[in-house]
Amino acid sequence: MHRAPRRHASAIIGHSGSGMGAQTTQTDNSRRTAGVTFAARLSFEAIRHGYHGRETLRGVSLTAEPGEVLCLLGPSGSGKTTLLRIAAGIEAQSSGRLLLNDREVAGPSVFVPPEQRGIGLMFQDFALFPHMSVVENVRFGLTAMPAREGTAEAMLALERVGLSHYAQKYPHALSGGEQQRVALARALAPRPGVLLMDEPFSGLDSRLKDTIRADTLAILRETRATAVVVTHDAEEAMRMADRIALLRDGRLVQVGTSDDLYRRPKDLFAAAFFSEINEFSGVVRNGHVSTPLGVAEVNGMAEGREVSIAVRLSGVGVSADSGVIPARVVSRRFLGVVELLELAIPGSERPVRARIRADILPPGVRDATISVNPQDILVFEKDSETPYIGETKHTE
């Protein structure tokens, strides 16, 4: 296992040397807008890392551009948090290089300590010190400043997140959302060029999550700092990110905008990560592949090629009698705005799932029909899983 030299907590959370002295302005909602920082470019070059003989990162190359919000997305064990820890300097890669504004900060012969990188880290559990007041927590990463100046800078950071009136309170007196904002203020106080955030909203109540996430994104845009955010939630990544980097088993699967990854997934894993899908197998015959939902045209794929077909639940239209494929409603669950259906159709041993707007289908209907939106049908070659987006036509 490769680890960076042990550092004092203040080195990990932030440091006063990266402050840029930017101006702030007051808003009408009692929150001071965040001071502008000088955003940095953060680049990973062929990063490898392992624990106890198991490779956790396998040659990852990726760049977060200045001022960009880049989300690292993937399931547990994909390597996204390890990549974040390497950027922060609290974990060391086994090979590859980390560059900040094209300057190597971690590599075969270079290791810049965390406190000298100008990179802030916001921990998943917020890591607030219970024996310190809110303002003391925020000032903790500003130890190189004189006490009075550090306190003034900490108060400015609290104003940016709308919590200056809680400066003398202690963390236990705050809600989860307020603790999250204190942790954000502490990470931003040194004005880092890059801010790293590890699952920053995972511990929040679902009712508060959307509001806190929107507020956090607004503050990140105001500071103009480069932000790298780790999440396992595809919708959260789509809400926040300028670009998304999808990882699986320590490898980079695909990088792009949310539109790119949703509409043009590289493989079946990417397609399934961004939407629930019905999955079928087939073989290319004369430029087509037959599925229980019809025949998909797949020009450009070799004859006899085995393929996987993914059909998004949202792309399966269900109606009483206006579709083209007969179906029997097996189960129906009301979810508020939408309904989740399972339908038995000819040619499929497993029920087809559909997500439709509530009340489209009359109550008590057992026999229905299905139609499919061509944009929600994806065909992938099984060996390389190269996608083809085609139109499905039903044949009698």
C-alpha cells in the first residue's frame, strides 16, 4: 500500500498560503458572495495505485480544467475516492504523475506536501472539531496568518455560506446541512485553486439535499475555483458537473458532459449507470437485430455479431390500445409523478419494465400495448461494447 507521509490535519484541510486576497460583495439574502480565486488545472497522468496487491487505479489519465466542476462518478470500489486522496496528497500513487498548472506535484521523484499544493479538501463526514467553535473550525486551516487576520478571513468565509451568525456556536448545535456549509467554508477559506469534495451531500436529509447542493454549486461558481467532486449518484453528477468522469474497477470508462454520457454511452455499464434499462441479447442478421420489442437496424456491425440491447424504462411507452406490441400488466406501483410497471410480452421470459407518467394508463387495466422511443434503444457489440443507437421497428 502506498501512502503519503503523515501530515497534520491543518495541512490536509487547507492552508493560508493559498489565499488570493480577492474581494467579496454582499448579497440581499445576507450571504456574502465568495471571493474569486485563481483556478488551477489539475491533471492525472497514467495514475496507478494498489492496496495489498490489489490494483485500485489502473492507468487513469484525466484533467480538470481551470474553473471546471468535474465529477468523479462510479460505484463503490471504482477508485474515485482514492484518486481524490492522491490529489490531496494524503495518498501516494504507485506510478504516474499529478500536475497542477502543468507543474509536477507528485511523481516518481517529486512529492509536494499537501499544505504547499493550494488544494482544499472537504471530507465526506465534514471532520469538524467538536471542541472548537464554528469560527475556530474555519480558521483552523489558516494557521500561517496572524490570529486577528485569520479570524477575519474565517468570518468572511462564514458570510459566504450564510452562517456568520453561528460563528460562536459549536458543531453539535448545528444541523447536518449547516455542518456541511461550515465544512465548505473551511475548505474555501484559504482560497484554494482546486477544491476536492468527497461525497459532500451523502449524509444529508433527502429533503435538504437539493437546496444545499444548489447553494454549494452557486458558491463554487462565485469562487471560480476548480472543483473535483466524488459521487456515486448519477443524477447528482448531472446536476452539478460541467463534465463527468465515469470509473469502474479503477479504470476510466468515459468522460464527457452529462448529455454525452446519457445519449452516447460508451458501453452497457455506462448506459445502465445513467438510467434503468431492460437488457436483451441478440445476433446481427442482415444489418438488423431482433428483440422482443421489435427489430433494430444496426448498420455497420458485422454479420453474426453477438450484441447486447438496452432499452431505457423511460423509453417504453405504455397505453391501453395505441401501441404496437401486446402486453399484460404484471405489476404496477404508484410513485407519485410516475408509475413503475412490469409487463409480460411475447418472446421475453422476463417482464419488461416501464416508467410512465402517472394516470396515463386507466386504473385496473390488465391488457395494454407497448411502443418504444428509438432514442432509448442502444445496441452494443458484446466483445467491445461499442454502442450503436438505432431505431426499432416491430414486425408481425
